[in-house]
Amino acid sequence: MSNSQNKPVYRKVLRGGISAAVFENTHEGRTYRSVNVQRSYRKGNDWVRMSIYLDHEHIPFMQEALDAVWKFLNNEISYGETGTTDEAATEETQQVA
């Protein structure tokens, strides 16, 4: 199941070199959708692309994490607030701090 050979069934391109694409793959008779979020930028004369692949059910969690980081960076959340509800995630967040 490689997304690199498939064309996306949907793609959204935003400012700042940010894009998201939906890929469909079939495995053992089932169709799966995955999402590729990508940031593209120029480094000298070359284009650099950073990508992350997600299963569609992970999108709300990614949105929540990015929203929390956005709030933190804009001083809407103070240091030490993890905002997590999952014990494993709380432990992970505390280890990073």
C-alpha cells in the first residue's frame, strides 16, 4: 500500500507551502483512506518537502494538538498546562517538558 504511486482523490493547497491530500488504497478488498499533510519550501535552488501520513481517524487528534500549540504560542495557555485527557499522553507531555 504505497501512496507515492497513487494520485490523491482530493487535495487542498494553502499559503505557506502547506497542503493536504487524501489518498485511497485498496488492500484485501477493503478501501482505506489516508491523509498526507505536507509543507514545501525553498532551500537555495531546491524544493524541500516535509510530509506526515495519517489515517483519517487521527485527523481530529492532530487538529486538537495543533490548536493547543497555537494557543500556547499566542499566550492563551500557560507553561505546565498539558490539556491532555489520556494518561499515556500526559506522561509523554511531561517527559518532553
